[in-house]
Amino acid sequence: MKAWKADALPRYNRRRKKLPPAVKRILNDEQRKVLADPYRGERKKGALADIWVVKFKTHNDQFLLAYAIDEEAEMITFWDIGQHENFYRDLEQYTKGR
């Protein structure tokens, strides 16, 4: 099975840019894993029903990577990256604005 195509929203790109290099390296690995198998994440419910989330650890921190799957176009759109505090609340507000 070939890897899916990737896209990213501006919010994701801004937050990614601010991450330390060590976290970016781990994030790159996680992105590759998602592109190889998009269904490895956990699908959210309710207002975030179209969003999938993968959790990963870096040193002592846990990060969440949110993405959406477009099966027709075989495209993964990365929505957000961040730590757990208020992550889902902020992501829900962001999805309402799109």
C-alpha cells in the first residue's frame, strides 16, 4: 500500500514552526506513520467527528497530532499539533470557523 498525500492547514504550519528541533524530528516520524496508515489514530466523536488524533511522547511531554482523512483523494490534512491542555476545545473552535 502506497503512502497517502499530505496537506497542512496554516494553523498546523505555524505551530509546527515553533517546536524545538528534537520535537520536530519525532513529529516527522509520526507524520510518516500516519501517511503510511491513516487509520492508526483515534477517531473523535461529536463536533470533531471528522478528526483523527495520534498521541506521541517526546521526552517528558505528550503531544497530539490532529488530522483529517479524505479517502477519495487519498489525502491526509494535518489540522493541529499541540499538548493536551485545551487542545480539543481549541480545535473544536477552529473547526467551527472553517
